[in-house]
Amino acid sequence: MESKTSILVIYTGGTIGMINDLETGMLLPYDFELISKHIPEINNFDYDIDSYSFDPPIDSSNMKPDLCVKLATVIEDNYENYDGFVVLHGSDTMAFTASALSFMLENLNKPVIFTGSQLPIGIIRTDGKENFITSIEIAAAKDNDLPIVPEVCIYFENQLYRANRTHKYNAVNFKAFSSLNYPVLAEAGVYIKYNKTAIHKPNFKKLLVHKIFDTNIAILKLFPGIQENTVNSILNIKGLRAVILETYGSGNAPTDQWFIEALSEAIKKGIIIVNVTQCKGGAVELGKYQTSLDLNKIGIISGHDITSESAIVKTMLLLGSNFSEQKLRKLLEISIRGEITL
Ligand code: ASP
């Protein structure tokens, strides 16, 4: 007899499972029972659905690398026993955690679908119900007995995205995420239409889980008027190993001598600097304008069209892997999980 499709729901917290505190009125995470009580429909699926809850569940603003490790470990420990995973997570840092998981889970051959909501599950107009139910459907979807989406994704408001391409761009719309540099992987209407050419194919290799983050990194976001001592204090942080330099447009930056010299000195000291555009669509093209030529010359790495969220977690995990500087620089320039278009 064929066994039933099985899904593990991992509840980390987030608005989907929050309730208003009676005294203060503030939204606080509540347990998974609340969610299952409000979505009895999940019992109607012909799948075996189990759950695992973070204790305590968190607002995703409290997400940290060690909790990403915990999440990846739950998936690793249960990998052989389930066909797919649904992760309920707050939307605030979902793009970071889901991107991190995409890098942590090498050779992932099963769906890991992150979702959540903008309104708690107990509110009549909640978006959580559809998000959760469709995520289960997607995590369970198979074609010729193979999972249709064997990668880490975010499902929100009818759209399925590659996780490491996403950015939370709206705090109040039900459509909270964008993926401007990579097509939507599926659209849910009456049918769920999969964009199969855009989705990773399974590679049938053994899952490898990378768990070491080196958090000695910083973001340096440019703005007109940024001061020399601001730049210098960031570049001279004790123990700093890498900087995500958020530049303008197609990777442009001021041409002031003090600025280029400060970056160049940092690179000579072995600090990795990755150029990521502040734009949510389009890519860094070093040398397109004169204002990016020097960055290229001094050895800044082009992040191409990577999101800042992905660049941060990818860099932390690669630093944690103890690669040589040369190998690290190479891996940052290329796509390792579909996070960059080349
Ligand atoms: N603050 C909440 C969180 O990220 C927001 C949400 O869930 O959408 O946990």
C-alpha cells in the first residue's frame, strides 16, 4: 500500500499565531494549538501532518543564527520521515531566515515552505489561513512521485518565491514580499500554477547541513553626506571580517579619495567587501559608471543582483566554513543556491 504524504509543520512564532495581550493590547506570540484550533481544515487533508513548536514561540525580530541552526536541525533530524516542511515564521525577518536555510541546507531535495501572515489567525480577515493551507498543499505537491518544489521558498498572498530572492517590502499589505530579480515560482488561484522552468530540480544527493555562522560582519549603507569617521568606525570594528556595502543604483559610490582609500585599506587587511545595490531590482555592474570603477580596482566583490538579506546570511555562513580567502571571494561572486543571476 502506498504511504500517505507526510508534512512537518514547524511553528517558530510570528503574527500568524499571536494574540493581543489583555493588559497592554500588544501582539504577543501564542502556542500552535491556537493555530490548529482556528484552521480545523488542515485535518481534512489526506496527508499526515505533524507539528513541532519552538518553545517559546518568538516574534521574528528576535530571530538569531542559533535559532536558524535549531530550525535547520529540526529539518535535518526529520528529513527522512517527511515529504515536505512548512515553517510558520514572522514576516519581519522571514527573508533572512529563509535565505539562511537555503544556504544551510545543501542538496535539499524536499520542499521547505516558509509562510506566516499579516493578521493573526484569530482575526476574521486573517491572511494566515490561505497562506498556511496553500503552503501545505505546495509542500506536499508531487509530480511522478518527486516533489515539485524541492527548495526553500516563501509563500505569501498567492505567490511562491525562491526564498533567497525575497525582501519584505510592505508592513501592512497582505502582499508583503517582493522578488524583483527572479520570477515567481508558483501562483495560486483556482489552480496552483507552477513555473517549473524556474524551480530547482532535485539532485538526489545526500543532505548536508551547514551550521556555523560567523557574525563578524557589518552593513555599510551609503547615503549622500556619509561622514569619513562613520565609514572608518565601521571598517575598524574589532574582529570584522566582511562588509556588505550597500551602494547606489548599479553599484555606484562616491569617488572621494578618503572613501576609496578607507575601503582599500580594509581590503588589504583581509576584510571582504561585497557590493550590493540598495535597489530592490537590477544588479551591480562594476565599471558601468565611473563611480564604480575604483571599487572594482581595489578588489570589492560584485554581489550582482543578490539581495542584502541573502548577501548577509551567505557571507556569515561562508565565513563560518573556514574557506581560504580566495575560495570565499569566488563563492561570493557566484550563485551557489540560485541567489544570483549571472
Ligand atoms: N513582528 C511580526 C514577526 O515578524 C510580524 C509578522 O509576523 O508578520 O514576528
